Amino acid sequence: MNLSPQEVTQTFFSLPEQEQQAVFDFMEFLKNKSAKIQARRLLSTEEETQTEGERVLAILEAAELLGSMQDSDGKLSVDYKEHLWSNK
């Protein structure tokens, strides 16, 4: 199926609001599912050579959660362990 972005947009906006929300929810579900699959794939292929912290970082990066933690100082990729395991 080769739909143009314009066709997808036109079809989406022709739906009632409740159905638009259902479509959006489904797209979010697929996005999260894809991120989880990618994270599992990363873990299974690199698990033997990675430290625990490296595995956690890979999961956070794959799920696009790395920059979304509250109280981040902008250096989360460097000091993520402090943010994950500190008693703040």
C-alpha cells in the first residue's frame, strides 16, 4: 500500500474525533512496541559484552526516554547511574 502523506492526513481528519483519538492511540502503541522490540534485540545481541549500566543506557536510548527524566542536568548520558540509583 503506497499512500501519500496527504492521503493519510485527509483520511485521518475525515474521521470523527473519537476515532481520530483511537488511531493516534494505536500509533503510540505501535511506536512503544517497536521501541521495546528494539531494546530486547539490543540486549540479546550485546548482553555478554555490556556492563549493567551500558545495558540500562541502551534500553533508555532505544525507548527514547533518555532525555525525559525529571531533574536532569543535561548530562544524563554521562551521569545516568547517579540519576537512576541516587536517593534524591
